[in-house]
Amino acid sequence: MISRAQRLLFALLLLAVVVMAAILIRLREGAQDRLSAVVDDVPLTVPAGSAPQKVTLFLANDLDDSLVEVERSYPMPQDENERARVLIGKLLAEYAAAKSPHPIADAAGLEEIYLMPTKGGRTAVVNLTESFVEAHPSGIEPETLTLLSIISTLHANIPSITEVRFLVDGRERQTLAGHADLTRIYLATDTTPAGPEPKAAQP
């Protein structure tokens, strides 16, 4: 038989578990609200009349597994979060163009980019869309080239970016299309086609 004291202790433990679960859920919702507020503060369009600026894109080439550095001119916003978003949006649009040497069918591959301060620089969190990932060709070479072209383009135009992390629809995903690891933080200084140097993600 379970004594009255044991039943009371069990009830108190169950209540504590329920309260802790409610607190954790509320903390998670609060963090999501703060992140959404940051995103909402970023303008989604380039201001009218902005003068074109020269930027550097690193375009992937599947023919020889290389990155080709090219210059383009686009109207660019002043805010660096939005600059990063425009840069990667233009980069992915190149891959959706006809006769692209690195074809990816879905150009609308970028959900958002967040620049977060970190020791010695900033981490760019690149949030890709599920449709882009589903449309991406599978294979270690094309997947690595896509990641590397994004990392190189960000670092070339915004040197304060020292690390890059990838999400898909706001969630961590194991790989881009079955091969290239998306669970790691990548160092932005490694811009060689041999592949980005991974840094273990913080728990």
C-alpha cells in the first residue's frame, strides 16, 4: 500500500514537473517573440533611389567544382542584415537562371539572414527555405559548392562575418540534400573550393 505521505510527495513532484514544463514553454515563446521582433525591424526592400554599388559574388561552377569571383552592381541597403539578405538573394537567383553552371530550380531559397554578435566578429545565420532544399541537386560536390559560395559571398562583402550557420525553415537540418553537413557552424575565412572548414556547433 502507498502511504498518504508518498501520495502527497508524488503529487508535489507531478505538480513541479507541470510547472517547469509551463515555464520552459513560456521561455521558448519569449525567445521566438524577441527573434521575430528583430526580423520585423529589418526593412524588406531596398530604399527607392539607392545608388548601385559594386559587390562580389562567388558563383559555383559544377563543370570543374570551382568558385568564380564576379562583380555585380545592385542598389544596396545600408543595414547589414538586409545587405546580407539582398546579396544571397541575388546569388541564388544566378543559380536559377537559364544555362547556369550550377543549376538550382528554386530561386526563392532564402527565408532570412540574421547577423548575431560573437567573439571576434559576427555569426550569420542563413535560414533557407524547405522548397530550395528539396529542389537542390544531391551530391557532396554541388552541395558543398552551394554552401561555400554563400559563405564566401557573405565574407567578401561583409568582412565582420566570421562564422556562418544554416537553418531550414527556422529549424536545424542534418544535411543540405543528403551530404553537406548543416548541423555545424562554418568558419567564413575558409573560401577554398576544397570545402568550408567546420566548427563544432555550441550545444
